[in-house]
Amino acid sequence: MPRTIAILALVAVATLTQHPGFARAVVSAVGINDMIRSEQDANGAFNVTGYGTVTDPAQFRAIHAYSPYHHVVPGTANPAVLMPTGANDGHVNPLQSRKFAVALQAAQAAPDHPILLRTSDTSGHGIGSSQADRNAKSTDQLMFLFDQLGVTPPR
């Protein structure tokens, strides 16, 4: 399941940078956003079998073609984005989300579409997080989407 979640987060942000008008709001939790550098992270070598290696020129070109961080375009009207990350994530370096959030914030041309980073000091990649952390993260994600998509929660 964690691999599936990582792939979904990667697809979400790759789509965001390649087709920014496709969505109004995106939630990308604990995602690998810089595919070029991720191999150098502590657990990056484990992702080589799934994503390829930057040390092979052909694989590097393929990885670079979809690496979200490398396709942020200044002056783009991006959708609203929420990126939850855990400060204690041993699977995906939290710096991936921080760096990508800053790049998107600097590039954002739609001031009414915020680019937000949600960092938890008490959680990691999700597995092993307390129930309270999981509940708070889910609540923040739903409220972000409700706000950005104009959904009124039932009373």
C-alpha cells in the first residue's frame, strides 16, 4: 500500500506541473517530487527498482521528463495545493515536499490558489503515526478540499 500511495502522489504532482489547468485543487501527501535527487536520499536506493536510476543516461532522460520539481514553470496559474509531510519520514525525505512547495509558491500566478505545506513534527510517512495525527491530517485535507472546491459540509 505505501508504494501505491507514493505513486499516486507522484502522478498528482506530475499532472499538476504538466497540465496545471486540469485540477482546481491537489493534495499530495509525502510525495517524491524531485525524482532526480531522490535516489541520493537515505532510502532513495530502494526506489531505483520502481523508478529507474539517474546514473543511466536513458533512464535519467525518462526520469527528468516527469520529475515534478524540474517542470515548475514561473508565472503559471497552478491549482491550490496542500502537501502534508511528516518531519520523521524515513521513507521519503520531507525536504522533497518543502522544496517543491517553495518552488510552486515562487511560480504561482493565481493568488487565490494557495500552495500550502503541512508538516507534522510527530509523524512520518503515515504508518506508525498516532490515531490523533492521522485524524488531524485527514481533517486538514478534507477541509482544504472543501474550501477550495466550494463544498459546504452537511450540518
